[in-house]
Amino acid sequence: MPQLRNYDIFISHAWRYGDAYYRLVDLLDAAPYFQYRNYSAPEHDPLADPNTTVGQRKLEAMINAQVRPVQCVLVIAGMYAAHRFWIDKEIAYANYYSKPIIGVIPWGQQRVPQSVQFSSHEMVHWNTDSIVSAIRRQAL
């Protein structure tokens, strides 16, 4: 079997909605013949306190540093309304660095925020094969 490619991925997420983030990470971890490095900062390892001005600046700089080296960005579309400011920042950095964006539609969700839909190179449903296939197609 040929050597597997290791994908560098940033998963857009909100600490208050960590369940969706961890379910997506679990899907990727369990995917057969798929290896990746996660450049995101989960809740147990926050980058900064987003409730202070200094923390917001630090968080924005750290998001920039996390998105810059990746091969693609995953955006979980279901969290968008409540965390639009930070998700828009992540999308902006992905666009600035010409990183492909994959929008992930949560299980059972009917509507997708237009900003996520328009900025995504591809939209996929909450399914391991769909997500992994999109990463393989879109990753730089």
C-alpha cells in the first residue's frame, strides 16, 4: 500500500459548542486510511480569553498563525449564528491565505448560513466518508 498523506487541518469551532467539534474530531480519528494533524485549539487548551481586548487581539493573532500552515479549513455550519464574529475571522484568514474551506452541515440541519455556503469550496453533510473525501479533493 502506498504511504498515506498526512493532512494539516484547521477545524473552526466555538468552545461553547465543543460537542460538535469533538464529534467531528472523533469522525476524523476513526476514518480508515486517513491521517491528519489538527491545528485547532480545543476548549481544554484555549489560546486566550476572548472577553478582554488584549485576549481578543491575541486570539485573532493565534487564529491567523493556526490557519496559515494548514492545507484546508473545516467550518461546522451549525455554530455560525452564535459565533459569527470569530468564524468570519477564520474564514477571512483562510481566504487571505487561499486555503480551501469545506463547510460541514451538522446532522439533521436543513439550512446553512449564506456566509459559510458562499465561502466554502465544497459543502458536505455530517458523514465520515463525505468529509474525508472532500478533504482529499480540496487540500492543497
